Amino acid sequence: MPITANPKDNYILASLPAEAYARLLPHLEQVSLTLGQSLYESGVELKYMYFPIDSIISLLYISENGSSSEISIVGFEGILGIGLFMGGGGAPNRAIVQNAGTAYRLNAELLKDEFAAGGSLLLQLLRYTQALMTQMAQTAVCNRHHSIEQQLCRWVLLSIDRLPSNEMKMTNELVANMLGIRLDKVTDVASRLQFARLIHYDHGSITVLNRLELEILVCECYQVIKKEYQRLQPELMAA
């Protein structure tokens, strides 16, 4: 029998008052997400909202020539599909599972009705959206002005913050696609971090060995993003 995850391991769902949570609970469907799975493509109408539990989803911008770059990640702190309640209705980018795991999904119309009713869900979703926008803006700055080593450190730390352990399953190719850099560059930088004993890196996983040193090495973008989540979701990101 499949293991049932607790929906309240997602911060947005956990933050709801009992009455609002009870309205949504019968409609939440647990789903297993696999590494590299596409949850939606750019321009497609959104039918479901996803509440990650122990999975991570990457939002990617895909250029006309097929190259990609990650603009943000979504984990247990948030929700996938903000275009629905922001009035867009469709997906402006691609959503790929970065770390396999569990999520709950909810029919888009049900969430829009709950959002339109106002109350605590609306407030939590707007706060989360502001934090996500900060992450997107800071990622753009980081990709333009900081070294590949700093970008990889930022990406690893943000990912580990959203996982229950210091290990994430990840192929070299997917890392390169997320950061929008060549595979050989990813391998070179990751090998240097491994030589310094900050991470353990092989073809299928990345494990953080020395988080403190990674936080020293990373650019300021990581702290800017983390502090915004701490400010807007203090109960979750208090560490």
C-alpha cells in the first residue's frame, strides 16, 4: 500500500485555519513525482495546483533555440501554479521535477474559488508569491553577475533547504539544464567543490558535506532569497 504523506508538511496547507483546511482536504490528491517529469509546459492552461511535500520543482525559461535556465524552485514552502490565482490562467514557463518525491494536487477551479473567497489562503498565497518573485529576480542577478561556482552553491543550498536530508538525487545533465551552462562546466565546478570536501558528487546525486563552508563561498543572493522567505513565512523559515 502506498505511504500517505501528511498534507500539512506543506507550509501553505499547514498555515490554513482548520475550517479552510477541512474544505480543501477531501479534494487533495497525493501524487508521486519522478525526477525530470514535466508538470506543465509554457503556454499550457493549468488544470492543477501542486503542493510539494518532499519534492522540488524547477521553473525553467526555455528559449527559442531550446536552451533552458532555471528561474526559481518550489518546495514544501510553497505552491506550483501561481498564474492561476494571479489571473493568467496559463503557464508562462516550464515546470520540471528537480527532486523526486511526493506532492498533493488540487483542481485549479477549486483553488480559485477558495482564493476568491478571501481570508487566510489569499494572504498566504500572496505572501508566498512575493517571496517567489524575489527569488526569480535574485536568480536573474546571480546568473548575470556571479561565477558558476557561486551559482551552483546558491542552487545547492536553496535545494537542500527544501529537503529533509543533505542529499538530492540529480543527474549531471539536469544540473546543467537548470543552471543553463555547459555540462563540462558543471562537472569541473562540482569536482572542485568535492575536492574541497564541501560536497560529494557523482552522476546520480549531490550530498552536502560542509554547509557552513558552502554558505561562506556562496554569493549574497542566497541570503537575500532566504531572508525574504524568513520575513514572509517566519514560522517556516525561522532557522
